[in-house]
Amino acid sequence: MTDKLHEECGVVAIYGHPEASKLAYLSLYALQHRGQESAGISASDGQDIRTTKSMGHVAEIFTNPVLAQLPGKLAIGHTRYSTAGDTVERNAQPFSVSCNKGRISVAHNGNITNAQELRAELESQGAIFQASSDTEVILHLVAHSREKTLPLALREALLRLEGAFSLVFLAEDRIIVARDPRGFRPLAVGQLENSGGKPGWVFASETCAFDLISAVYLYDCQPGEMISVGPEGVVRERYAPEKPRSQCVFEHVYFSRPDSLVFGRSVQDSRELMGRLLAIEAPAPADIVVPVPDSGNAAAIGYGSESGLPYRQALIRNHYVGRTFIEPSQAIRDFGVKLKLNPVRSLLEGKSVVLVDDSIVRGTTSRKIVRMVRQAGAREVHLRISCPPTVSPCFYGVDTPDKRELIAANSSVEEIRKFVEADSLAYLSLGALERAVQDTKGEYCYACYTGNYPTEIVSVDQLMRAGRKI
Ligand code: SF4
């Protein structure tokens, strides 16, 4: 990842395991890449729901004594980077309420595009919000529903939501999960091996969360589907009419871990194929292929194997960069990038290099990396991007800057090449990206590359961000 285009959120739910909160913690640990701002777990022992949430990383927040305060066989968890709402602790999830349907907790991955309208309507009916996150709107809709049971109230609430959501709900005796009718965000379903007799269930944004807890991936929660697991067993139901699918292609380009299956497909396979197709579409006169780690790794492997050029890890990433660090008072040029990446001179000196990355957002970080490679002795730097130019912001849970800040929305490829100071620059074509994720039926969203949004743009704010006339 070459620029500031942030991770969204990760969700997990565990049903039917005596150490549910510990398993939720381990799953969240595997999903940490999806959001490093805050994390939280709610657990139910059948009578009460307890929640712990805080700013920070999963491993910092959940110590043994903290997890001991979260007993029970049911738990949900969330790790967050804010895509809607302020960066403050009160926006950390899960959110909980007590209402006439009992006590409920919810965690959400995505972005509700009509949240502002729903919030205004609920406030006019007397609802009081504690946070600015759009997730709380869902709980208020459930609480205000006239339906008597939780599944019916949830169904009613979900039908009012527009946009992207993969949701996990915790009630005292059950877990309910749901995915929006277009299926923007992933939600995988697995079974727990060791749950003392009856099978336990696990739900998570990515299957890498299953591996650490020895769960087996079964299937995906389908777009428009609600799955309830309670004392009576598992109930799957379609709560919304079928709509064309809009699975987020950026999950495969960047967000998800390569060891995950997302939308039923291996992320590693998609990225390697992106790299292979990039090598076919945009060959470069070079000696070596170098990824911008980590998200460029798999595409660079693909580029290397297709082109026959040797793959070299000539940029080393420091994985331990915390959220705050102390900069010397005498400013060091490009300090932020140097803190994360460092070149291996012996691999780069005198070489013509194909540098593979997954996207260029504003262009400033890409320029720093190109300079870094050149200063380490590279003779030429040919930048190759494993997706098309990012020309439009995302309204479905990815924190893309406004259109006016996206370099590709305002400059030609040649202008970007000059800006990032590369000897050549090429992007993967849209058709090749479709091939890389095996999208033969038009089931993916590509709006950040095309500006063709699969849903109505519903607010003035969104129109402005998309650079449309009001
Ligand atoms: S606009 Fe881009 S990032 Fe957002 S859901 Fe669509 S493909 Fe994903």
C-alpha cells in the first residue's frame, strides 16, 4: 500500500464454545490488519451481556484478566478503523442496548449510506445517540420496531438500511449475522472443532480468523441472508429480495490477507494473477521485480513468474511500527516512509527495477518510495500497479479521500508518472482485474476505478466527495 487508504473493520462471532470471548480475541488478532484504531468484545453467559472495548490494538486491550470478565459461550468482536464517525472511544464497537427485545450487542463492517437520514428520523422520534458512528442507528431501529421477536425486528431494521454491511448481533441466547443484499463486505461461516459435544459456530470477515482457532470454513453468509444460531439450531433465511451483487474488489486487491478466502476465492490466487496479467499488459525492460511490501508481494510474485524476471525482496518493512513514535526534533526527510520501509542496497545497486504496488492514492507516498529505491542505487524504476487508477471515493466502508485528492482523478498516467518520478508507470486494466478475481458474472463492485456506483448516491456530502454537481 503506497498511500493513506485505510483498512475498514473486521467482525467476528462465536457461538457454543465455553471460552467464546478468548476465541473472539484470537480471531480479532488475526483480523487486526482490518483496523488498528479500536477493538471490542461482547460476551453472553445466557443471562447477561458484558462488553469491553477500547482504543488500541487487540493484544493491548485483551489481557487475561480482561477476558476473565467476559464469560459465556457466545461472543462477538470488532476491530475498527473509522470510516464513518469520529476517532473516539465512544465510537468503538460493539454497541449494546437494552430494549423490549432484551439486551443486544452489534458490530458492523461497512458503511450505511442512508445513516444520516435514518438518524434524523430516529432523533425526531426521541432516540438519543451516544456516538457518531452509523452502527448505533441499527440498534435504534431494532429497539423502535413494533415486531415482538428479535429476528423479526432485525429483519425490519435491515430492510431500511442502504449501503454496505456485514453485521454480527449478540443476544443473550443467540448469535445473528447478516450481509447486505449486494454483498459488498465479506462474511464467512465456519464450524468449531472443539466445542465439547455440540458443534460450535464461528463467523468472521475473513477465513484467516478461522485458522488460529482450528475452525473449518463451510460457506459464506450470502448477500441478503440472515443466519441465526440459537438453542434450536441454525436457521438461514433470505431477508431481502435478490439484487445484483457488488462484492468489493478492493478486498482482493489490498484489504484482505492473502491467506484468506474472500467471497469464496483465495486472495493469494487473485493477487498472483493480477501480477501475471500486469506483466503481460505492461512488460518492463528490467533486471528484477521488487514488491512494495506487504500488499504488493503476491502481485510481484505473479509478475516475476510471468516475465521471467527474478523476484527480490529489496524493500524491508518494519512490522512493529506502533501508532505513535518519537521523531527527532531535527526533521528527517521522508521520516514516515523510512520508518516503515528500508531498501536493501546490495539488491538494488545498478539495477533496473520493476516496483509492484497495489495502488496510488494521492501519489506522495509512491514518490517517496520511488526516490528511496533510486537513492539506494537503482538505475531505473518502473512502477507497476496491480489495479486500475483509483478515480472515485468509496461510500461502502473504505476510507478513500475525496475525488479532488485522488491523483488519478485529476491527472493523466503520464502526469502521475512525472509526479512520482518513475521511469515508466502502468496500471492493470479493468478487464484484467475482472479476470484476476474470476468475475465472470459481473458480481463485483469496481466503483473506485470507474465512478459507476452500484447504489444511488443519497446525500449531498457523497455527491460533493464524488465531485458531482449539486
Ligand atoms: S468503491 Fe471500491 S473500495 Fe468501495 S466497495 Fe466498491 S470496489 Fe470496494
